[in-house]
Amino acid sequence: MKRTRVTQIVSGPDLDGFVRPGQGAGLIDVFRRRYLLSLLVRKEVQVRYRGSVLGWMWSYVKPITQFLVFFVALGVFLQLNGSIPNYPVYLFSGLVVINLFSEAFSNGTKSLVDNAPLIKKIYLPRELFPVSSTLVAFINFLPQAIVLAVVCVFTGWAPNLVQVLGIVLGVLIVVLLAMGLSLFFGSINVSFRDAQNFVELILLVATWASPVLYQWSMVDKILPDWLMVIYQLNPVTAAVELLHAGFWFPTTDAEVTMPPNLWFFGLCALITSSVLLVVGQLVFRRLERRFAQDL
Amino acid sequence: MAIIVTELSKTFLLRHTHSLKESVIAAVRRKPLSSSFNALDEVSFTINTGESVALLGFNGSGKSTLLKLISGVLRPDRGEVLTRGRVAGLIEVGAGFHPDLSGRENIYLNAAILGMSQKEIDSRFDDIVEFSEIAKFIDTEVKHYSSGMFLRLAFSVAIHTEVDILLVDEILSVGDEPFQRKCLAKIRQLHAEGRTLVVVSHDLGMVADLCDRGILIDKGRVVFDGESHEAVVRMRAQ
Ligand SMILES: Nc1ncnc2c1ncn2[C@@H]1O[C@H](COP(=O)(O)OP(=O)(O)OP(=O)(O)O)[C@@H](O)[C@H]1O
Ligand SMILES: [Mg+2]
């Protein structure tokens, strides 16, 4: 058995080896109990499509339908297909980022409430639940990324190493961001279920607040410079553009321009996401002592 | 010593509001947002390693709350709980079970939740199944189990975790009589091996025989701490 349920060692002459139960080390404990984490993730993955005929096909059907709707409405009717080269790949490489973010963030926020019976009865590092939601979303993201890569290959995709690293950075940004925000909003959600509705609102805006359906240059033409900087400081925007740079840009004839300072904004986003993760963890730890009694 | 409880108090806030909106409205109208309730009040005792202790008291007296504080599920408001060694709370067996998973998958999940490593589960898996006596159904989804079978499996997992301090809340009533006897024998065996036991049960005769010491709790306060049969007599006299 792992000796991780309690970490704070109490000092004193005759109190050797005594600990205060219930005081864990947060995300570090999640790492220590990664076997349990892996089982929770596997359970979630197994259970999700239980009892459905299509099973895991649903994780292809959903994003493809979503893609088709946007493609017909924006690509065909609004004719973005003509102004943005290889628009299908552009659109899909942005959508996969948004899907990853949405699923991780919204399920992570609800994860504590969903696991209330467990939290109320057994002590375990509660960070496990938002973290496992994020990992499940990541696993769900993989088939979409594969579909995207296959489509890219057919349209002449030959990325260089830097572009591949950009993709990895983009995904890392989204994963860290979603985890930090889930810890923050998830712990508030225990006492105030308003949090999960608020998160749905954020996600509604997130799809449109980043250049997923349109191109950054369209925004650049209209927004003043300072507002454009703020627009680009949004970590989701940076992640979307990094995936554009990795998947879509190599399939065009380079007649398009990527936003300048992409790496700079990518690193800013990485820092922002990491800071938010730390803030999320701190807030989570403050509120955690009340989880078992408030749920 | 295994457990030290000093001047432990737990106060629950009974919130009257459940959304930001309600809170704001109540605050504007100067209505109380919550009222408080002392579930445990200045409780102190120490339990030695290898001791077996029955927590006695009527419904709502604070026994489960005390066990949850010892296991770390709840955190004290005042005072302190200290424990030494690995604590496993059989506060409600089967809390980590998922109806859509098979018995086998649930054993792994639940044992990991209770703190076992993969190796430990692998090595104890056969014992767990054997103890539960439901080997035939081990690959069936647990939603198709009868409630007794479900409890058998959950109890087997819990009782096979490696622990120093075993907290048992109201679960000896699981299953049919032969299984109950088997559970009791298993708990006695763990105690004989030197585990510390803290047991809550309303089966007064049974706990008094199982445990050497009884702590009687009434409305969150310790009113008696001594020999277990005497504690039962005191409780009945109340
Ligand atoms: N999370 C909570 N929020 C508010 N009140 C609570 C909470 N948990 C317990 N209580 C209250 O604390 C009191 C003690 O509850 P507890 O579950 O410890 O009783 P108990 O001694 O285990 O009773 P029983 O014999 O019925 O199991 C009860 O009045 C209960 O309503
Ligand atoms: Mg109880």
C-alpha cells in the first residue's frame, strides 16, 4: 500500500511517526498514485460509450459532424473556402484544439460533484478527479488528431521539426490550462453549482474568441494594436495558431502569413497556463477541506 | 499509541443558500446565510496500538463524523487528530464501485482507491475472490449482482487492504449470516495480528464482545470511556 495519504509529519519527542490525516501534497500525490489515476482514466474511457452500438465511433462521428456544419456554413455559404487556402484543414486543426479544451475544462469542472460518493467516504487526493478528466479528454483528442494528420498527409503535409514541436507545445498549453481552470472552477463548483454554468459560458465564447473559424489577419485589420496583443495573449489563441502552424501551414503553398511572434506568444501562453495551474491548485487546496462536508 | 484525539470539535455549517444569487439576496435582506451545529464537541482520547475500541452512541451522535475525521475525509475545525500507520476506513464499502464494470475490474479499482499498489492487488486478487465466494460471477458487471453479492465483494476488497488501523462503520451487517460470521472472524484475526480497531455498530452485543474498550458518545461529547460491556450498560441506561 502506498503511504501517501498523509504527508505532514508531526514533530515532537513522543509523537514520532504521527501524521495529521487528510493533509496531502496535492498534485504531487496524484503523481504518486498514478496507478490509481490510470485506473480512473481507464474506467472513464471504458464506461463512456457502454451500451451504445457505435461505441468509440462516436468520438469520430461528433467532431466530423461539427466540422461539416461549420464547413458548410462558413466555408461554403460565407465563402471562407475561397479566401483561406485549404480551409478544411485550417478549420479542423483549430476545432480539435477547442474540442480538447472544452471537454477537459467542462468535465474537469464537474468531476468533483460527479465523484461525490467517493469524496465523502474515502480520503484520497481529490486532484485526481480533475486531472483524470483532462487525461480522458486528451485520449479522446488523439483519434481526432490522427484523422487530422491523415487528411494533412493527403494534402501534401511535410512538417519540419520546429512545426511538430509547435504542435506539442500547443497541446501542452491547452492541457495545462484546462487542468488549472478545472481545479479552480471545480473546487468552487462544490459549493456553488453556478460555476459549471459559468464554464459553459466561457466555452461558448472560447470558440469564437480564437481564430478557429476565421483567420487572424481578419481580426488584425479591425482591432487596434493593443487589443490585438490582448487577443493573442489568450492561451487558447496561441495554441490554435501553433496547431495551424504545424498542421495547416505546411499544406499551403506558403502564400499565407502566420501571425508574427508566434513563438513569443506560445511561450507567454505556456507561462500563463502554468501560473493558472498553480493558482488553481492553491485555490483548490484552500477549498478542499470543506469538500467532504459540502458535497 | 496509534490514534491521538485532542479537544476535537467539528462544527457543520448548515447553509441556507445554494447559489451565488441566493447568497446575495440573503445578504441584502440581512438574513443569516447559515446556522452552525456542533457534531463533535471537545472530544479527547488516545487509542493504543493493537487496541480494539467500540464507538457507541445513538443516531446522529457523531460516530461517523469522528471516524471520518480519523480517516482524513473530514478536517477538524478545532483540536487535532493524529494517527500513526496506515489507516483504512471501511466507512461505507463499495463507495468506489462502478456498476458498469465487472467484478474483476471493480476489485482493481476499489483496491487502488483504498491505497493498494498493482503488485499488491495482483498478489491478493485470488484471496479476495475466494473470500467473497462469488468467483463464478467475477467477470459479470456488478450491476447484475444481488445486493448481498455486491457487499460481499466490496467487503472482501476492503478487508484485504494492508492496514495498521482499521475503521469499521456499520458494515458488519452485510451479507447473510455465514458471511457475517466469516467477516467477524476475519476482523478478529486482524486484531489478533496486532491491528488497531475502531468499530461502530448498533449491534451492541456483538461490538461489546468484539472490542475491549467502549467510548460512548452523546450529542458530540464523550460521556463514557471504559470497558466495552460497561459502556453498553451505560448506553442502555440512558
Ligand atoms: N456534511 C454534513 N453537513 C451537515 N451536517 C452533518 C454533515 N455530516 C453529518 N452531519 C450531522 O452531524 C450529526 C452527526 O452525524 P453522524 O453521521 O456522525 O452520526 P452517527 O453517530 O454516525 O449516527 P448514526 O448512528 O445514525 O450513523 C448529525 O446530526 C448529522 O446531521
Ligand atoms: Mg453513522
